[in-house]
Amino acid sequence: MTFLVIILSYLIGSIPSGLIIGKMFYSTDIREHGSGNLGGTNTFRTLGVKAGLIVTIMDVLKGTLATALPFLLGVDLHPLLVGVFAIVGHMYPIFAGFKGGKAVATSGGVLLGYAPLLFLLLFPVFFITLYITKYVSLSSIITAIIALIGAIITGDLLLIIVVALMAIFIVYRHRANIKRIREGNEPKIKWMQRKR
């Protein structure tokens, strides 16, 4: 049963929300536009704010649902460990050729399921940073670092380890973005900019 829960968590994480929304409602494969990424950021960029919000919420809920699986199925597994497999599924989805998103929203969903207060702290951190910098990638990285600090403060060893892994995943998946920021080529979001 343990193995089945882990596989189910991975499969939930593998659901390509951006691909589904793009093809079903916009007749668009977002992998062929923008960064080619399946996550919420590229959905915002390619399909607009409404689609981006829907995909982001779906990706968050994937992590939350996976974290709840041990409780829902009555299996003696730590929810954080199960949640990690949903994150892996989001990054390397079997339903989309193993090319997925950058793990930010799904990682947030895992935290929402296990440590909702930490999630609520990180939510404004992300958007305040985004408002200031206009870089989704940089906001994601800074939020991941703050999440690790928050996890350390809780003293929950497993939470610290899992959030550290999340932060490593997020920074690694954004390595190209980091390079573009340093070179001044990283695109800024447009939908949060004030009109002049």
C-alpha cells in the first residue's frame, strides 16, 4: 500500500494543468510558446491572467491533495514524504514527456497541506517580492529561502529537510532564469505593473 500511495502521489503531481487548460479552453499547447514551461508563469505569459491563476491553483492543490493521501487512505506515511513525490511528478510528469514545471506552486501546496501557517506567511512574501522586482523567478527563489528559514524556526526536522529539498529543486530549476537576470535579459511580468 505504501508503494501505491507513492505512485499515486507522483501521478497526481504529473497532471499537466497548464497543458490541459491550454488545450481544452484555448486550443493552445503552451509548450510551444513563451518559455515552453508547463507551469503557471508561462501560462500567465501565454494565455493571460485568468488561465494563469487557474493553473497555479490547480498546481497548488496537487501538492495539497498528495499531502493528504496518507490521511485519506489510512496509510501510516508521513505526509511530507508523500508530498515530495508530487513535486517530482510536477517537475517530471509522465503525462507530458517528463518535462514539467518548476515546482513552486506544487511545493506551496505541500506546505499548505502540512504547515498552513508557514504557507500563509510565504504567500504575501511572494507577492510583495513580485510587486517590487517584477521577476517571478526571483520571487520564487526568495520565497523558497524564506520558507527554509521559517522551517528552521519551527524546529521540525523533517520539515526542514523537505523544505531544503524544495529550495534546492526550485533554485536548480531556475538556473537559466538566474543567468538571464544577471545578464539583464529576464522578462518581467506585465500584469502587475502600474499603468502610466
